[in-house]
Amino acid sequence: THTYGNDQASAMLWYHDHALHVTRLNVYAGLAGFYVVRDADDRQLINSLALHPTTFTASASRRPERELPLLVQDCNLDVDSAGNLAGTLVHKVDSGDGPMEFFGPFTMVNKQIWPKATVRRRQYRLRWLNGSNARTYRLRLIADAANPAARRVVPWADVATVIGTDGGLRGSPIPADDALLLAPAERLDLIVDFAASALNGVTTLTVVNTAEAPFGT
């Protein structure tokens, strides 16, 4: 039995099974999750940006309403005889010689394929985690992707500020890059302003991955 006192600065940690020789299989199957540690600085941030409809205190039993934890993983899903997605997770992460890199055809967020979220025109906190076995992501933001006449790339720098990374909150915020780069196990803590002038007239936003796999080839 292990006890964690959480005696540390706030951070978005994560956990996954470390069983010998099958860690990659368990992480791929979804045996991973967020482990969020909060402190007074984190609660001050939440309240100053009004990320929760009421004052967020140390006794809060749920995450702030306008904070979205996003676990990104690439997976492979089985299809039926008609070629339709069956929803069954297919494991293809081994070869005859043992463990190998895996790059799945479907990108899932919090184990949902092509998920959607409705947001208001205000600030939200997006907490990204790359939980993939091997894939690195270069995430870009596309405005009104379904409308060819209005479709355009929106640099994250125009709408988002980086306030934290793997180790927790930064000493000071910095503008986001135009694209978000996330290697396996990396985390990125963003404040995204959906009321930014760069999003005037925009009705939908789509996040797409433009990184090659393996990355850098």
C-alpha cells in the first residue's frame, strides 16, 4: 500500500500501470488517468480567471467547470464485416521480436473518438496530456473546417497562453506557439480565450494533428 501526501506544488500529474513487460499494453488499453494536485496558487488562478461559477476552495469536490483535462492517445479500432467501426480496441503493439512502436489510425481524447465540446466565448483552461505509446503530436487549430469559404488556420498564439507544463505552473505565463508540440507523456497547461478577436465570426474550431510518425522523419 502506497500513500501519497501530495505535499508539493500544484501540477497535473498522471498515473499508469507499470507491470513488467506489459506497461505499453495497459496504457494503450486505457489504464491511465489524471492525478491533479492543487494548492493555493492554483486556486487563486482559478478564481481570478473565473474558471468556476463560484469561489473555488480547497474543499471543492470536483474540477472547475471551465477546466478541461484532455488525454490524447492514438488507437486502433476494429471494424465489422461492413467496414463500420465496431468500437472494439485492437491491440497491435507487438511483433515477433517483442515491443515495437505503435502509431494508431484513430486519435482519441479521453477515450472518445472525434469528441466535441461546447464552450462559451470566454476563457477556459485546457490541460493537455499526450498518453500515446510513441506518437508525437503537432496540434493545430482550424476555424470552421467544414466551410471551405471560411476555413483558416488560427495560430494558438492568437488565442492561448501557456501557464504550465509537466512540472506545474510556470513562474510567469508565455504566449503559446502557433502549433502545440507534445511528445509522449508531455503535458501542457493553457488558458484559451474563446472571445479573442482572432475568433470573431468563428462558429467551430477543430484541432488536427499535423506531425508525421515517426516524428522528425
